[in-house]
Amino acid sequence: MLHLISQSPVPLAVLGRIAEGDAVVFLENSVLNLLQAGPLAGSLLALLPHNRLCVLQDDLAIRGIAPSALLSGLEVINYAALVGLTVSHAQIQSWS
């Protein structure tokens, strides 16, 4: 399953619904929760070994966040990669 998360703050209950092997894309204001010292750092680090966690490059740029400020292991993607993820996943869940 592909999870598209755009809300901020990101509720822990949403992260709890991500199953092993799922992919996640953080969009819009949800990217504010991905900083190295952010409150979700521990939860996100626990997901990284079993899930693909991505963040949309343009949403980082709009908010002035450098990729180097993010948790290590998050993948910065562009719109073409986002489209590729939506095509390759039969199920998509939007969290907004």
C-alpha cells in the first residue's frame, strides 16, 4: 500500500497503520515533521528498515527545509517518482 500523508502534525495513529513493506510519501505540511530532532523521529526511524519513506522535494523547497535537515534514510523524490509510486501500488491511502 502507498500512504500519502499531508497533515501536520502527523498523528501517531496514522503511523501505526503503516504495515511492513508499505511505502509512504510525506507531502505539504507533513514535511515539517521529518526533521532530525522532530517529535516523530523515533517512530519514523522504527519504520525505515521495513518501509520506503519519501518526501516530495518541492514541498521541502517551498518550506525552506534542506534535505540535510531530515532524518537519515528518508528519500527525497520529485513529481515523476511520485507518479511512479502511485502507478506501482494497487492501493493508495490518503491521510489529510
